[in-house]
Amino acid sequence: DEDDEDDDEDDDDDDEDDDDDDDDDDDDDDDDDDDDDDDDAPRRAIKDGNFIVESVLATNLPTGPGIPTKAELFGGLNARKGNEVSKDDLSNDLEALLNTGLFANVDANVTPKGKNGYAVEFVFREKIWPNVQTFKVQGATVLPPSIEREVLTTVRKQGQCTVRVLATMKNIIEGYYTSKGITFGTISHFDGMETGDVVAHVIEGEITRVKAVFLDDQMQPITRGRTHPRVIQREHNFKVGQLYNVEDAKTALRDIFLLQLFDNVQVVPRPDDRDQSKVQVDIVLRERPVKTAESELEWSIAPGEGGKPDLVSIKPGGSVFFEHRNLDGWGRQLYGSVSTANFLQPQDDLGFKLEYHHPYCLGDGDPDKTNFKTSVFNSRKLSPVFAGGPLMEEVPSIWVDRAGAKATVTQNFTRQSKATASVIVEEVTTRDESGAVVGAGSKQGAQGQLSSDGPPTTHSGNGTDRLMFFQGGLTRDTTHFVNGTPVGARDIFNVAQSVGLGSALPIYNRFSAECTRFIQLRPEHKKRNTPPPVLVTHAKAGTIVGNCASYDAFTLGGPHSCRGYNVGELGAARSFLEYAAEIRVPVPKLDTHAFAFWERCTDLGSSASVPGNPTEYYRRAGSGTSMGAGIKLGPVRAEYATDGNQANGNWFVRFGERF
């Protein structure tokens, strides 16, 4: 009260010691010892009738979840520590506190504190209304009626309506909005408490504007960027008139960043300046350089006459890579790379790839985000089909060169589930270590001589095939990560169908299907980031109907087939079946998991129907079993896997996931 202030100002300085004893209730971090300044320090000039606030106290202020805190109530008042205030300022503060509608009365007591200041104590008397009879929510568009019934049932048990009862209503309603990601869903005010018919007025954060804000290298806003705004719009779900949802913000951050056009992406929601109950969304972006070129040069020095290298024997090799990430500002991308071990004679092993990527090829409104990709390529890989079994001497390697063109259309049903359709025209050439074209595999005979009567390497039998075929793929992936380990289901189906054009007019159908389940055995720990225990089950099968070239045969063994064996060590088959189980258990303190597994794969007796039977020719088993255990350390898997055919095992360090 203002009269209290006048009385307090008339108090004698002798009362200061008594007032200091009450400072234990002071919520502010002040120290009376600091008030003992030097007598010579200049004193602050104060207007007549004003005083300096040394501390602000709150007495009888209700506390609890949902009730405004002292900091929230006092944040906009004039009476704050260090401020010079007048009678009018204090009256305005009292009026502001009463206007919250939460208190029946608020008084102010002003008492001297220290040498030059005063303590302001606000004394609250909680308002009490009649019992709540009905409860309604106004302004809500997504709040279900069940929430209103839940609120009414809860508050009727609490008797008279007080600030604490209103806080209970507020917690239930705003808790629902928070659980749904509607972070701007709040109660602005209540009314109707005097009659018991309480009405809660809510604001939900309706979006009034969505804007892309581009930044320069110094993180300062610029008028426009290189990227067309529609490229940004099609990657987020924010729409004017809809409610702001934090899940939409997370999706926008992920999908816009995956465009690879920006190195900094932020979603910044803020209240609309014209209507504080509405929300404006700024998507803040800093663009990456659109053009990139990299080159790498390696020198391979070969010995000449006398064992010393000369200029002729110095062979430069390396690679050149370039990309344009944002053609015409529409997010279309062009990539190219060239590599060789000898730039002086690149025809020996030249590898190249030129790829063009066109997102949203069916238009910006396409919900499946259909994209088109085309490429021309020339690649070389070592064929595991022509590899010796564990009981054979080293076998001459066969390299498979593929040169051609590929066009692919991809539909994205979800972030991880998709369908692809491709047409491929290519030339396949098999070569030996020297680069010469070979039409059959070879091995060393009993006398050490080289035998070239092995399986044919191509359809034509002369080492070169020209083919045209179609490819299709379907992926259903519902996996998600729980503390770093995947949980969910993944199904993949792939098929390739030739059209009978090319060398030897091959007609064939090659398909495979796999099914993997990641089964969470126990809920994750709420206080630690340790992954939960997971059981992984996996099965994969495939077959080739019609003509079967050796380079298309299914290879058995390897880190993604049957662990414990090298790639292709178990055989090359027309049909196959593999199945596996893995149990993953958390490792305390390391926030990772250890695992144990069992796997088996078999050619189902189909190796004999592969031309030349590479499995038998290279003395491979055709099937195998492996088991073992390991631990995952970041992206690395350290594991021990057994070879069930040879009854031995080895340690392996591998990157990435097995399934």
C-alpha cells in the first residue's frame, strides 16, 4: 500500500540493523556486506519522493507446476533491484499484478535496507472462486473433446477453484499440445470462474508466413540466393493457415540439408508482429559453393633396365572429380569423375562416370518426390566368381569391365521406402591381370602349368557381351534408430529382365528378395544412452531363370553373405538361400552393444547349372555355416567369425552394418 511506503520512509536509520535481519527471505543474490562502501564514494542523485530498490520479496505467492513464478510475475514490474521508483511506479506494479486475475488482493510493504536503499515486499492473497461446474475450451482446432472431459473430472476432485486449480487445467491442456509437437499451443487466459463455468482461451500457433532467408558467408541476410524458393518449399510441410509443429521443423531440417545445397540450415519460428497469437516461420539458409572440382595425382614408379627407374617408367595416375550441385537454381545436379593408373596410357584401365540428377521430375506437387537419374559409366571390378576355394593354389584373377549407360526413375514413398525402375545398355568385357580379353577362367594344373579350360566368362564365350535389360527394385523400410541401433523391419526385392538383344541373344530373369527384422527385446533405458537389446533375424533368396552368365551368378560368402568366409569363397550359384540370426546386447558405460551371430548360406544344388560350374572347377563347398561374436565401436565392427567348413576362425574389423 502507498501509505506503508510513506511510513517506511519516515523510519529512523536506527532501524536498519533490525531490517537487515529479515534479509534471509530475499530471493535476490545481494549481499549486505557490499553496502558498506567508502564514505568518499559519490552517492547517486535521487528525485524527491523516489527511492532505490535493493530487493524484491514475494510473500504468500502460490507455487507449483503451471503457476506463474516470481520471475515471470515480476519480470515487467518497475520495482526491480537497482531501479529508482516512485509512488506512481509502485501503484502501477500493484495494478499489473491484480490485473492477472489470479489474486484477490496484493499489498506492497516498503522498508529501509542498507544505507541508501529499500526492500519492497509484495504480499499476495490468493483468489478463491466457486467450484468448477463446467469447463470449455475456446479457440482450439485440434484439441479433442476427451481432453475437456479429463480436465473437468480432475478439477472437480480439488474442490474450490483457485490458482492451483487453474494451473492444473493449464498443465493438462498444454501438455497435450506439447505431446503432439504443437509448441505454440498455450492458454492465453481464463474466464467464467465467478460462476463456476470456466472457459479456457487457447492459442495454437497458426502459421501466417513461411519465408526462406538466405545468408552470406558472414551470416548476414541477403536479398536472394542462387536457389529458387520453390526448391525449398517442396522440402517442408509448413503451410499458411496450419499449425506450427516441431516435427515438421525436424523433417524440414533433415530434408533440406539432404539436398546438399546448404551448409547451414535453421528453422526459426517467432510470433507474428501483427498478431502475437500467430506464428511466422523463417527458414534460414547459407548456400554451399555450387561448383566443386578436385584432382588427385599419384606416381607409380616402375623399375627399368638395371632396376633403376627412368623418365619412361614414371607413370602418372590419379583421378579428377567435378560436380555442379545446383543447375539453374533448381537443385539439378551434374557429377563427373575420371580415374586411371596411367594417364599416359589411359585406355588400359580408364574409369569414368558422368551422372545427371533431376529431382521432382513429375513436378513440385508430386507427393512421391519422383526423381530421374541418368549416367554413362565405365567401371572395373575383380570378379569373385573366378576365385579359388580354400584348398586351391592362387587362381589367376578375372576382372569385369562394364561400360554403358543407365537411366533410372525413383519414387520415394517415405524417407526410406522407395521403388526404382531402370533401363541399362552396357558392354561387359572380362580381362586378365594384363588387361587382355579372356573368354574362360583358368587355374594351375597338377604340374604347375596354366589350364584355360575353365568356366566361360560371358554369354558369347569370347569375353565380350553387349546387353540391354531392365531393372526394378522395391524397398520397404520402417527402421528407426533407438540410442544408435536400428529397430523395425526392412524388405527388399530386386529384379532384372533382359530383352534378348545383344551378344548370343540372352533371355533371362534375375531376382532376389530379402527380409530383415530388428526386434527390440526391452525398452531403452530412460537415463542412459545405452542401446536396448535387439534380436535380428534375416533371410535372403534369389534365382536366375534362363541364360546365366558367370558375372551375373550369385556369389556366396563374405561380410554381407556369410561371415567367416571371403567374398565368393563358398561358390557361385544360379539359386541361393541365406539365413541368419544375431542377438545384440548393451554394453554398460560404452553406450554401444556386443553381439553374437549364426549364419548359413547354400547354393541349393544350383551351382552345377551355372555354365562351366565355377563352384566345382575352383573346388568350393557350395554352402557354409558361420558363427561368432563381436562388439560395435562407432562405425566399426570388431568380430570373431568361424569357418564351419574348415573348423577355424579369424578376427575381422569391418565398417558399417551387416544388415
